[in-house]
Amino acid sequence: MKNMKASTFHTVLQNTVLGAIGMLLFTVLVFLLTNWFKPGTSVMSALAVYAFWQIYLSMFA
């Protein structure tokens, strides 16, 4: 923190929190989707939602 500007620190902190939310979303979706679909389909679907989440964040962050 001593060598980092406050604005850079806040940007890194925001990206960390949003990335953690994205990974939580991915994990929960895989868990929930395996109740209805085969595991491979569940992982690919959750990965697609995670990719859209990251694209959405990159557009508005």
C-alpha cells in the first residue's frame, strides 16, 4: 500500500470483490445445474454465464 496510489488500490479492491462474486456465481451455478443436467452441460453453462458476467463487468467498470 505504501507504493500504491489510493485510486489504484480502490480499483484493485473493486476488481477483487467482483471477481470473487463471479467465482461464487460460477460455483453455485454448477452445483444447482447438476440437479437438472449432466455435469458437462452444467459446467459449460456455468462457464458461459461466468464469461458473460466478466464481459458485463469489463463494459461498465
